[in-house]
Amino acid sequence: MLFQDECRRKGRWDEPLLEHNNTAWKEWLKDLLNLASLRVPQCYKIKEVGRAVSVQLLTCCDASQAAYGMVSYLRVTDDLGRIHCSFLYGRAKLAPLKQQTIPRLELCAAVLAVNVDRMREELTMDIKKSFFWTGSILVLQYLANASRRFHTFVANRVAMIQELSEMKRWRRVGKSMNPEDDESRGLSLGNLIDVCRWIQAPVFLWKVEEQTPEKPRLPLNLSGDMEVKQTLAILATGSLATRDTQTKNALYILWARYSNWPYLLRGVAWLRRFIKWLENIL
């Protein structure tokens, strides 16, 4: 994040760091001394858990203006109903230097989450289900909405998420409970070494499935959202109103087919040339 902040300045490579970044850099170097104390458990199924009857892959994702990312856990439930969660994989990316909206970054985090779900094929454990948790209601609305056309950035990512996951596997978790909120905003090594939900999994994932946050009811009305392509409303004039239905339908088809005015003019010009050509040969 320090590097990102300095890149936004667009200064020369040999210029000194900003004062606050220089202070943060020195603190980060000092914090590296604690790296030897960091421990990440590598056992997915501890001996205290009996015969596994259910194995689930749970992934949380989130974003901030600085970064976006995801973190995955394995939740093993044994024949006595005991649950154990273990850290599987975490990944984060800096937000682009070109400013993006938070919903777009949260959508990018969701793409990271579904791509990691492919790890199921690499694990020897029989994973029954995958669930995805996001802090964004808007992302869930994008994924659930099949009647709206989105702009290219959102449309491509929504299509990828829908291809690699099922909507019924997506859930919402509040910012205060989402472990990925820590990663997207940055954690010091000291906080990472202490009892850290990012490594040990948040409390709600250690509960039985019925006690985890429920899937919210999503309002599908996205009118006014800047990522939704606006529907053209064509008002018929008095002269158009007197034409037959076939002519009206032709006009609607033209408006729906072309995305802007120059393309529409070009399309109509080709149609006129085609009509004139037909008149000459008939």
C-alpha cells in the first residue's frame, strides 16, 4: 500500500518518500522482526476431530479503496457434530491506480473467490459444498439479476462468477464479521500473530450451518445504478403514431440494436442503400 501511494504521486524514482510514508516504512521494517513468531496451522483435520461426515470450502471476500482479496477455509464436521475450521488460502491485490468504485472492487474480489474454488480438484478431501461470503449487498444483487444489462466491466465479471458458482451458494456477512475486511485494509504482523480471525477463521464459521448468517432477501430493483445500462424510451410523435405496427417494431429494433447515434446512422444508411439496390433490380 505504501508503494501504491507513492506511485500515485508520479514522482521520480530517486525522490525521497513522503514523511508519513517514510514513517510507515520504518515501522514496517521494524515489524518484520516479529515474522519468526508467525504460525499458520497446516493440518486440515486434527486428531481431536473424529470421522469426517462433511467437508465444506468456505470463502470470504471483500474490498476497500486500497485493496481487494479473499480468504478460504476448510470446515470439517465429524460424526459427533464437532466442527474444525482451518486456514486454506488467502490472496489480495492492490486496487488499480485508476480510481474504481467500491462495488467494482468488491466484484473483483468475488472473481478471486470463485477462481480459488477450483482448488477443490487439487485436494484429496471429498468436499461436499462450497459457500461464498461477501460484505456487499450490491454484488449479490448483480449476481441474482438476470433481467438487467450491465456495462462491460461489471457484465464480464458477473458472467464469470455465474459460470463458476451457483447463486444459492452466496451469502452476505457484515463488515464487522468478515475476516477479509482485515486483509483489504491491512494488518500489522503484531495483529496477525495475536488471535487473528483471518488465520483462525471468524466465529460464525465455527458454528453449525443453521447458525451462520442467513442469505438475505435481495431487492432486485437496480434502477438508478450507474452500472446498469439505461433503457431507451422512444416517444412516438403524432406522425409515427398513425403508422402501422410493423413500422413501429422496425424502429424499436433499430434503437435496440445500435448502442449510439453514429452507429444507428450508419446502419440506416446501409439499409437505404440496400432498399435502393432492390428497387433497381426488381
